[in-house]
Amino acid sequence: MGGKFKQFLIAMRRPRSKCGRVFNVFEFSREKEINMVISVPKEIKEGEYRVALTPVEVRILIDKGHQFLIEDEGGRGSGFENDEYRKVGADILTNKQVLFDEAEMIVKVKEPLPEEFNLFHENQILFTYLHLAANENLTCALLKKKIVAIAYETVQDNSGKLPLLNPMSEIAGRSSVIIGSFYLSKQSGGAGIFLGGVPGVAPGHVLILGGGIVGTNATKIAAGLGAQVAVMDINVNRMRYLDDILPENVTTVYSNTYNIQKALFSTDLLIGAVLIPGAKAPQLVTRDMLSSMRESSVVVDVAVDQGGCIQTARPTTHAHPTYKVEGILHYCVPNVPALYPRTSTVALTNVTFPYILMIAELGYRKALKKILV
């Protein structure tokens, strides 16, 4: 299996935080060569229905001699019932504390929440999305527990790409346009604009900040709907590539404050799609800049789990996804792929499982040495 773990944990660019020094890898864990106990708790983040492993991967782990524990109905939200896990040899537990106590490796989808902090114990491996650059409380809690925390979103391959983040970025990018289009309807609080337009009526305007995985996938969907799309980035080579592959209703524009401000006057849907691995997203749109948009236009900030690239963005939930600032409707749910948990779970486990298996087989230290060769 090619590739490497280039960064392992968190906010790696910050040498210190209020809770002490942050290391790329916590050096506190023992490791076991075989027969690892792997636990998957049920996700408790609001609106989160994904599960970290499906019965397909669990069977492989158990066939290789590992023990697998999953919390009762942990996979149900993604369409995987207890019986499916039980048939491949998994143990179903109803007691979350026991699930954590027994585990040598905890595999999740989303970051632990405060009510889970005390469930961890020293020497455990945690493998999940963490997004610690915007979450100092979680950073401190993990350091205090002295566990090995590996963040999906910072694992890089030899080309510098983010293989464990990409599938969720694809889903989030494509979903962002569908979501934005829905909220542009008058009944949803928007300006009543149909992005695709109709003969005799101009299409809506979509501005996408960032031409990476999220931005490219958002652009494809927006262009497919017939909207007039502008995608901004600072990587000229990336813009050349996008200019070659995308249709004529897409324009690439160099990203700077002047160009963003100019584009906002005619923007109906603004999508924030900027990512700096392991760091907070840069704020590209200030509150004052936002006020130049038409009232009841829509913002979807996909970067909100990294702090957001729009100053007025703050995390929301699937139960209460929107709010208005300066008359602009904001949608800032950090776990957008949870809207489609079956697709998202399978897409995620396709890429995470090889790493999970390697860690289970070798222990994280030997797995690192093998991958970094």
C-alpha cells in the first residue's frame, strides 16, 4: 500500500497552545502486534448517522484474528443492522463505557464530544476526523488522556493529497450546491432565485471560493444546473486545469479581496470551499463585504469545521442549519455528508480501512515505519 502518513494529529502548525505543547504524534502508547481489540462507538454528534466500519471490513478484521466491538445500533443510521455485524463475528455492546474500556483502538467518524472525553484511557489509539485546528478544548482533552490520536483529514499520500478527506469533500462539495439551491427558494428564506434560469430569464450566479476537491465538485454541480459560476483560487495551475475541463458557463478568477468584493455584488449563492491542511481556514469574506450581497442570498461555508472562510460563519446543526446575518441566509453545518450516510459511510470506509488494517496488524509505530519507507 503506497503513500505515507505525513502529518498525524492536529493544529500541527501551532507549536504551543494553552494546554501545553502539541506534538505530531503522542508518544505515550504501547502497541500490540496481533489480536487488537477495535471498538466503534455510535456517533453522538447531532444529525450524524455515519459509522466508522461496515460489516464488510469487520469480517476481514475478525478473520485476521482481531476482536471487534460495536455499540448497539451503531451502524443502523447507515443501513447496517446489528445482525449484520453479529453474523461476521462482532460483539454488540450496549454499555459505551465498557466499549471504550476494552478497546485498544477506537475508530470513529466525527471528533469526540465533551461527554466522551472521560471515556478514553491512556495508551488507546483514536482514528477519526478531528479538525483540531479550530477546537482547542478537544486538543487539550486528548493530550490530557495521553492517547495516540490520528486525524483522517491530515493523512497525506506521496503526492501530498488527502486520501481520507477527499471522498467526504466530494460529497460535501456536490451537496453544497443542492443545499444552496434549496435555500434560495422563497419558502426556505431565500431570494426566490432558480439557479438554472429559464429561457428569457438569466441564470443565478454562484461564487465558489477555492478550487480544490470541494470547490471542483461544487462547480460541476452548479454548472450542470445551468448557473453562471465563478470559481476563485490562488493556484494559477489549478485554474488552468479547471478552465480546461469545465464548461463555458464557468469562469476562473484569481482570488484576492478586490475580485471577491467585486463578484459579491452579483452573487446569489456563495460557497466557501477553502482548505489549508491542519490549519484554520483563512477568512476571505468579512462581514462588511457580505453586506454588498443581495438580501436573502445564500452562503454555504463548507470550511466551517476548520473555522470557516467567511467571517460570519459559525457551526450549525442539521436540526437548526441556518441563520441570517446582514440579511444573508447562512448554512454552516460542519458534517454535511451525514445527510447521505449510506453513501458517505461506504465512500469513507473504502479509503480508511487499509490504514485501519495496517495499524491493527502492525501497531501504529511499525505501520508508520512501513508506510514512510
